[in-house]
Amino acid sequence: MRRSDLLLPLSFVLAVAPAVAASTTANSAAGASALSTISERSGFQNTGRYDEVIALCARFQKAYPQAVRCFEFGRTPEGRPMLAMAVSRTGALTPQQARQRGLPVMLVQGGIHAGEIDGKDAGFLALREALENKAAAGALDKQVLLFVPVFNVDGHERFGKWNRPNQRGPVEMGWRTTAQNYNLNRDYVKADAAEMQAMLALVNAWDPLAYVDLHVTDGAKFQPDVSIQVEPVHGGDEELKRAGLALQAAVMADLKQQGSDPKPYYIAFDKEDDPMSGFVDSMATPRFSTGYFPMRNRFAMLVETHSWKDYPTRVRITRNTIVSLLSQVALHGKEWQKLVQQADQRATTLGGAEFPLSYRTTFNSRTIEFPGYEYTRGYSDVSGGTMTVYDESKPQVWRVPLRDEVVPDLRVAAPRGGYLVPLAEAARVAARLKLHGIQYKVLGADQMAAEVESFRASKATFAKQSFEGHQGLTVEGDWARERRSLMKGSLFVPIAQPKARLVMTMLEPRGADSLLAWGEFNNAFERKEYMEEYVAEQVAREQLEADPALREEFQKKRDSDAEFNKSPAKRLEFFARRHASWDERFNLYPVLRTAQSY
């Protein structure tokens, strides 16, 4: 990265960012100056530290006491306040007031990855202009904007010049992960981080119609400056998918009018560092914001400005996106509120219907013309691999494949009644459910021989490497009907609730972001009791002598399975599994399904 890329003259800022530059002239009003950022005053070369967020939050509230409320919604592990601003000209500055007035709420979040900090500076700018009616005029009369300038506050304060080496500006920025090294945009379902738990409490209180997650992409050098991804588009409620597509198209149209070249997919090559491999769209899993909120029947937008555009340009584009969203919610918010209410009602009838636990991108592709740059690829004597070098002085149109047909993959039928969590697991599962605002009931009496469905894994595979502090688990198997006893204090989680999709996301064992997949129930899939080999040998002989059918089954297994035949351990386990001492709970998922309601 050249120093000239970081320290651009103000004249260039005025040329490429007129909407931004208009706010930075020497003749700005005193009030606007008091509400400007360090970033603005530096010509969008620098970004401020978190003490600036604290000060600006208070100044906005003081300047607009009837339209802005600054409040703390959590504390980070390092003890810093997590601040949000509720902004509306309606007088509705609390969740209760917003509900009473029936106002749509939009939550705009910056700094989930605190090195990608465009959203903070752009958000303060867009907010000030909206309050001055210089942008999205009248939009704040029809909605509540929740603005979280920095989600990952501790990461923001891990400040440094080279925290984002593949990003042009600002001069210094924060760090991607939290003080506990969590990537918050992998944490929406498991909610390990204190920051995410605070965010979910904020979301549960305000129930935003739309959640906007502001990022800066990584990746190669090319001309397009932003991607706008919206869900539901690929997955989620069918009616909301149509509205999500319309929202995406409207925001992209606004950005095109202002000189951007937005794309509706994440701009990363199918094969890393190979432009000719093209692009692959996908449906994010619920660990990500755009995968999570469709499971709550709400809209999510992922905004990714391009890291190789300079900071003034990126802030301008992010500001333009926020302004467009304010206008879209003002125009369509009431209509979208009705749609999400209808989606909530439809979700209560999900029982018995098929639900897609995962999605895949098909291999159907089309050739697109993508604005890139000339580049060379050749041998690197440093890495010993292939090196790509881009020449930004030579624009070039790439003809590359785009795969953007996303379809459901693994489908499962939803339980007709819901899920049952036995008492031994009830407390910790209940804590997870509460974080997401999921409804459940505590059983008030023992249930003897309840008719349920249980899931026993035919294959359980532990991840070889820790990810986000968890050893993941994938299982194969299916649900089977049986009778099991449940103790008083067990949980019933009904499927007939607005968050039915999120219930299935968390409790269906084969889901990519289920509690099981994140390793919450690994103990159930670890064998703890064994026979000594000399005992197993004697037990096997007794079984073979007493049961001719078993003897025949064993012989067939030896003849047909070479791996089994060569493994003494597997041969002895064949008999151990059929002995009364075998742990019947081994590989039994400790959550049940029921067709009944409790």
C-alpha cells in the first residue's frame, strides 16, 4: 500500500465525494461542526477513538433532545460501554414508544469488525444530515433509526496502522476480533460473546424490521466499489423474499445514480486469487447476520465496500447506502411491517412442513462482464507459489462465470408439536433460548413413557480443529419414534411460535449452526464405558453360542466388510453393542421431538 493512497489531498476528497465534502466546508454551521467527526475534519484520512463515539453520542442528544436518545445497552469484557442512539422525529425513543406508535425500526450497525470502520464515520454523517433534513428529508418522521456506531468496542480500541494491510485507509483502525478473540459475525446463534448477548437483548427489545451490517470486504483489486446483499432473498419466508429482493434492487439503483457500481453478491473469487474462476453467490448460515435475521422473519442487509477504494470514497458510499435505506423504510416501512407480521403468523404453522436446514449453489453458471484491471500471474520466488499482480492504471473487462442459483439442500420435516429438552440439559438450553427471545415452557410434572422422536447418530465426526473456541460436531442419522421418560423441570419448546425457523436452526442436530454442531452436546457422543478385551472375548463367545441369528450376522459382516474383518476392536464392539452393558445413551442426541403440545 502506497502512502499516497492513504494521504489524499482534500481537493481529491471534494472531487470524489461531493456529498461528504458539502459537510466539510469551512462555512459549516457551528452546530454541524460540533457534530462532525475527526474523520470529516481530517478530510477522511483518520478515524477517531472510542472516546469520540461517547462524546458525539452525548452531543447529538444535547443538540436534538426531542429526536435523539443516547443510551448504553451493554458492557464489553474490558469494561467499555456499548452505546446506541435511537433517532426519530416522532418522539418515539424507547421500544415501548415505537411499538405504541406502530413505527418501523431499522438498526444500523458499524464496526462488528472494528478494522472495517466505514460505518461509524458514515453513520454519524448520515445521521446529522438526516436530522438537518439535508438527506432523506422527512424520513425520520416515519421511523426509528437505531444506530450502533461500534459493535466490537474492545477491538476498536486495539488501534494500529497495519491492522488491515489490504485496505486503503484510514491511517489507523481497530482490530477484527474482540478482546476475547471472538469474531462477532460468527456468533449470532451460539452467542458466546458478551457483546453479542448485549446485541441480542437490544434486538429483542426493539424488534427491528431491518438489521444493517456495515463492513469492508477483503479480496482482489477490481473496479466495483460495493456489494449489497439482502436476505430474505435466497432463503426464509417466501413472501419476505420478494420484498427483500425489491429492497436490494432499490438500494442498488440509488447507489448507481450516485456513481457506484454495486453488486448483489459477495465479490470474492470462486478460487482464491484467480480472477478467471469467477464468482459464486450463496446463502449465509445463521452464524452470520444475513443468515440469522431471516430465521426471525426480519430483513438483513450486508454492506461491503471494497477495501482497495480509498477511505473518503468508502465513507461516501456507506453514507449513501444509509441514506437510501432511510428513504426506503420511510416509503415502504408500514407495508413491510405487515409482511413480517404475516410471516410471523405463517411461522406458527410450520409444524409438519418441510424446512431447509441448508442451502447450496448449483453449478449452473452464466458469463458476466466484470470490470477489473489488467493483471499478471506468475511464479513467486518468495512463496514458491503463484503470484497475482494487478495494474490499476489499466482497466479491463473480465468475462467470468457467475453461479448465483441458490437452492435448498438438506430439508427436514418440522415436528408437529415441538422439542423436549430433558431436565439434565434444561438449564443451559433455556439460557440459550432466552438470549434469542424464544418461547418455551417448563414441564410441571414427570412424563412417564412419553411418545417422542429421538435422534441417534449413526455417525458422529468431531472437527479436527477448534473454531471460535468450539470443537464442532457433525452427525448423520434420523429421528425415530420411541417412548422415553421426562422429569419435572424439562423444557417444551413449541414449534408454533413466530421464531419457529430459529427454533429449528438451533435444535435440529444436522443444521450447520445448531447447538449440536457448535459442540454444545459433545459429551453425548463420547463413549465413556468399556469392557476389558478379555471380558469382551468371553462375552462374544457366549453370545455366539446362545444366538444362531447373531452368529450368522457376524459371519456376513466379516465376509462383506474387509475393514471390519481386519479390526479386532471393531469385531469386539460388534458384540459389545448387543450386550446389556452397552450405554444406550451413547450417540443419543439429548433433545427430543414431539407431535404433542404441552
